[in-house]
Amino acid sequence: MNSSLKQLMKSLLVPVFPGGIITILIFYLDYFQFELVEKFLLFAAFVIVPLVILLLNHDEKNKHQRMIYAAIRWLQFPAALLILASVMSSKMWGLESTIIPGILSLGWLLFTLLLGIYGMTTIMISKGKAAEIAIGAGLVYFFIGGIWFSLYQYQLNLFQANPATHALSSLHFHFSSAIVPIFIGALGRIMTKKNWYPWVVAIDIIGPILIAIGMIFSKPIEYIGVTLFACNIVVYTAYLLTYLRKNALDIKANIFLGLSCLAFYTVVVISIFYPLLKNMYSLTILDFIPIYGSLYAFGFVLCGLIGWVYMVGFIKESAS
């Protein structure tokens, strides 16, 4: 293993390993009396975002981008601890009626602002490359997710939406809105360019906005956004599986990216058969939410990110 790949693996373990342990404790210890949506948001802060950071390219000649990247690397874990403290203060420390949870949430908001600034910088220096625009847009969506989280912790009502809707909106932007553009951008970096690819990127940027607007104002708009977004993921997974089959790549990257695609299609199959399963076993949507969430977050998102990190390592090793 060459020095560049060793450095990549080291940078993977340092930020992700402690966050992974904290996440496991949050999900499995009764001590943490959190809502499921809060557990998934903490999972995003401690595990998903550090993996995303590993996928970011930065121009060594661009001083401002290099400084922002360094700040993001150093501030991620402290910001994640602040989001944990924010949730604990509202759920375990008896401070839910104070502004303390909201104040603590500002740490994560400022960190996601850095991600958003980095994303805008990526877009501006991308020279029109659709893949980099997609990744930049995904980083900007993390910032929007941070805004929704702060609104949730301040227990504010905005646009006639209650705090529970703010939590779901934050979850949507931390997982779907941010991650899918980053996945599509990562694919665009390695794929043979197709005429349809910029359209996929454009739809992928517009879709999350329609979903967020629809969640608050209009169900038909939300359905349109979800349909466009789901179709985009189908295009991404179908092309990715074809690419993995036709190209000799790192076996670990193949396994994790394949598992990511499988998790998504499993969610689709369960969604199709949901009405039948609901009637056969007297289940409700609340029974399916943990299943959907786990398959999407741990299957599609986590496995996909790990797969792309290994892909980056393979590409660097091949180029050296």
C-alpha cells in the first residue's frame, strides 16, 4: 500500500471511528432517550459528514478553498459534539423550555455554513463541470439542513410548519438532498460523459427544493419532487452497477457500492408491497419508518459513502 493510500485510510479512521462508537451508543443505550429522527441526525453529524469530507477535492493553489477545507476537517468533530449536547439538553437535561438547545445548535449551523461556503466555492471554480456542481450543491444542502435543525431546537414555527416538520426537513437535507447530489457528482468524476448527465444533475438539484417546499406548502409539489428524485437515484444506481460490472475496480469499493444500490432497491420493493404487507400483518407506516430509515441511512448512504471513499483510494493508487 503506497503512502497516499495509507494517508487516505488514516484520515478515514481518525474522524469516523470515534463518531461511529458514539453513534452506536446513541442507538443502542437506553440512556439516550432521543427521538428516532434525532438519532439519525446525530448519525449524520458523527459519521456521514466525515465520510463526505474525504470525498472533497480542493485546489492546493486556491488559498481560500484550502483554508476552508482545513477548517472543515478540524471543526467537524467539535461541531458534532455540540449537536449532541443540543439534543441532550432538550431531551435529558431538562432544558427544553430554555434557549440553551437552540444556542448549542448554532455550532452545527455554523459548521454547515462552512460546508455551504465550500460548496459554493467548488461550484464557482468548477468551470462548468457538472460533477463538481452536483457535489457543491450537495454541500450547500447540508447548510439548509443545519438551518432546519436550529429551527427545530429553538422550537420555532415557520411557514405554519411545526418543529416536528423542521426535524424531518433537516433529516431530508442531511441525507437525501445532500448525499444524492454528492453520489451523482462522484459518479460523474469517473464515468464516460453522457449527454444526459447534466440533466440528471439539474434535476437532482431541483428535486430536493421541490420536496422541501411541498412538505410545508403543497403535497402535489412534494410528490413531484419525490418522483423526480427517486427516478434520478434509479438512473444513478443503474449506471453505477453497469459501470462496476464492466470495469475492474477495487473489490471493497465494488462490495460497498453494490450493497448501497441493493439497499435502495430493497426500499423500493418494500414501498411497492407496503399496502399488501400493511393489510396482511396489520402494520402501520410507523412500523415501516425504522425499516425505511435503516435501509436508506445505513444501507444506501453509509455503504455508498464507504464505497466511494475506497474508490478514491483505488484511483489514487492507480494514478501513482
